Amino acid sequence: MSTQEKSKPDDTQKQERKRGISKWSITQWFLIPLLLVAALGGGLVAGYVIVGKREFSDVLQWSTWKHVYDLVFAP
């Protein structure tokens, strides 16, 4: 009887670990990339507005970023 009692809590702990891993994998695959993209966007905006001393409204225009891309990757 004592071996069966010991095996049951182990099985429960394994099942709880599997559930914990699945929650972490959801966080890992969705939240972390979202935070990375937000940090990239925030860095671009801060660099353009604070360092470049431009207006925030220019950040939201596609032509601004096309021009920056052309400057960086021009031959």
C-alpha cells in the first residue's frame, strides 16, 4: 500500500509540471515576441523623436521609414 500511495503523488506532480510547461510555452511563443516588437518600435520612436529632434507625427508616416531604410542600405 505504501508504494501505491507514493506513486500517486508523483503522477500528480508530473501532470502539474506538464500543465506549467504548456502555460510557459504559450507565454514564450506569443508574449516574448510581442514585447520584442514593442521594444523595437519604442526604440525607433525614441531615436527619431529624441535623438533626431523630429516631430512624433512624422514617425507614423511610411515615407519616413522608407527614407531611413534607403539611407541605411544605400550603396
